[in-house]
Amino acid sequence: MAIHQQVIKCFFLRNQSLELFCHEKPGCDSHRTDFRLVESDTGQLQRIRLMISPFALKTPFVSGVQADGTATDSWWFIFAKGMLLVHLPGQEPVAICTRSPEQLGLQPIFSKYLGRYASADCFVADLEGEAPVLGDMEFRDLRGLFGALDDDIFCLAGRAIQIVHWHRDHRFCGKCGTAMIDRRSELARKCPNCNFISYPRLSPAVIMSIVRDDHILLARAPRFPAGMYSTLAGFVEPGETLEEAVCREVFEEVALRVDKIRYVASQPWPFPHSLMIGFTSTYKSGEISIDHKELEDARWFSLSELPVLPSKISISRLLIENFISAEAKRGV
Ligand SMILES: [Zn+2]
């Protein structure tokens, strides 16, 4: 996803913050960057970035539990064995299916309203058993569609598959074993016997760049494509702050200490239910010592010797691109 750089308007707000709007696309609000002006130790005004949402939907999505009947379109995200039904009119897959499972002659074990995107009501459905063969439509692994689908559609499909996983994994109450029932008022399932409520599962994970002077630390796991290195990442543990999770993960994986941890952006990652929360950090101390259960290599890279990098629409790439542009500005 491109982060639009052309900013041509700015507004001073009452609270001394400065909002910079992307005007590359008319009406685009999702690449808005907020800045706050603060006074430094030397009395100068500094511009502090508050928020950037490069992975937000370009068109807002309104989640809901029931359609209000005003939408002109219906989009169905239909899954079988965790794979998404896509059209294949040419080389590029198209994920928008305007026909319901029943209209396609399919019998879902579960279907649900997701919410409204522009003029379309969005629904998800899950099929039991093997993926059927359907003319010019095909079931594809969603992870393999990362970068091939429109960014917003991929996000919606990611939301849909997480609801599928949640439904499949929470059919019965975890406390008493009774079959769970969907609540009508919210996205939740409730046990009719003991009233236990289950919400869709979400697992926060931190992902971080580590910069040491003019080098960035990148690592590779055995599952990565040949030659590719990425930033470190790991799940947040109960009772831990995000910043503590960054420090712990870095120390566990490469035995380094970091500081100056700064939030950059977040990205939903539906494999199976993560929310990636991205940070930059600065090397503080230590020598690289790899946890070989997780990694096969980790190294410091300068701008001129960067390896194969992750996909351009990943938050890891965004963190690396931030390092690249900072280095470029320094004239390296
Ligand atoms: Zn129960």
C-alpha cells in the first residue's frame, strides 16, 4: 500500500496540533498524519508525529450484527477449509462475490453479517468439507492473496476469516460444554446454560526495527523465502506493556537491549488472529546471540547492503522503509 507523500494542506488546531492531510486521492482520510507542536529543551518548537494509519481501510467499514436494508450491493466472503472463494476472470483474482452461497448452490454451515462497506453489505460464510469446484471461481489460500487483492478487500477478507476461525473454535462453551449461540446485539457468542460470553479472539503482537547508528538489525526465520530478512516480532504476554514486549522479544531472540521505543503503526494480520503493532527502537547494549529455535540468522545491515525485503504492503517493510528514508535524508 502506498503511503501518500504529497501533503498540501495543513491546519493548526486549537490544541496546537497540526494535521497534515494526504491529498493525493480526493477524500482520502486514511493516510492522514497528525503532528503536535511541542517546545524542546532549547525553546524551539518541534514537530512530533502523533499517528499514522497506513494500513487503515481507504473507505471506512461500519461493523454490525444486522443489515439495515439500505445497501444496494451484497458481498459474500465464502470460505472452505480456510480458503477464500475468488473469481478468476483473467490473471488477477477478484474476491468480491455478489452471490450468496445458496445462489451458488452451496450449503454453508455458518453465515453471518459483517457490516457495511460503501454501498455493500458484507457477509461471511463457511462451508464444511472440501472446497467445491465452481466454474470460473476457485478457493484460494488467503495468505497467498496478500498483495494480489485490493488492499481494502484483503482487509475485509481478513476480518471475515477471523470470524470463521472464531466460530469454528468456539462452537461450545469453554466452561460447561454447551453449544454456544450468537448474540443479536453484538459480535459475541453466549452460552445459554452458564451465560459465558465469547468474543472474537485477537492476539496482539509487537514488531520492531532496531537501529544502531547507520545499521538496522534484520533477521530471518527458516520459513522465509530464500535470502529474505525481516524485522523481529513476537506476541505480547499477559500483564505486559507493548514496550516491555518489545524489550523482551528482542532480548529473547537476539540477546540485545534496546531503548527509545516509539510507536509507528498497526496492521491487522489474520493468520490466524493477530494485530501487529509496529515500533522503532534504538540499540542500547549487547552482542547478537541468536535464539536458534526461532531464527537462523540475524545481522546488522547498512543501507547499501540490504537483503531481500518483505512485501511492500507489510508493516515490517514499512519499518524498514522508515530506516531507509531516514538514512537517505542523512545523505548516506
Ligand atoms: Zn457454559
